[in-house]
Amino acid sequence: MDHDDILALAGRLLIAIIFLSSAFGKITDFSDTVKYMEVHGIPWSGLLCALAAAVEALGGISLILGFHVRWGAAVLAAFLIVATWIFHTGPEQRIHLLKNLAILGGLLQVLAFGPGALSLEGRRQQSS
């Protein structure tokens, strides 16, 4: 184990926090989240809100565990691009847009370099 593996784990955990927090918010404030989506013209808002919460939760768990992390990062990146395009392109949303671009950058790093040794995938590679 080296410093890069510790940094990779820390990066995955920090990225996961925002997705898990967002999923928790959608679940605990489902009706208001659905209304927010409806205001933005999203059809089937209830179904898509539940799907968004599932994607965020499963993607966050994937990042934390380092299990199928490239798939998790790819799905979260695609989700983030769509959500940013729909909800954060207005001039009053500049900080949210930039924040999402930074998160996207972190996800692309995970996608490019994988989870590191401190992960379930790293453990499998070491035992092979």
C-alpha cells in the first residue's frame, strides 16, 4: 500500500458522499423532489426520481467499496451530465454547474485509473 492508494480511496469516498447525500435527500423528501422535477418539465417524475436515487445510491456504494468502480463511475458521470444539463445551466446556477463539472472530473479520474489497491477490486487483483 502506498500514498497513491490512500489518495485514491480518499477521493472515491469524497465523491461518494455527495451522491449518497443526494440519494438520501431524494428518498426522505420524495414528494418535494418530484415537484421540483415537474417544475423543470420532467415527465414521469416519480419514477425518474426513484431511479435517480437508486443510481446515486448504488454508484456511491460502488465508489466506497471499489467494486465495479469503473462502471459505477461511468453511470454516475452519465447521470451527472444529464442532471447538470437539465437543472444547472441557467445563469443563477453557475456554482452548481461548476461544482458538477469538478465532480465529473473526479469521476473521470476514477474511470481512467480505477479504484486503487484499497478496494474490493484491488484485493481481488492482489489475491490472483
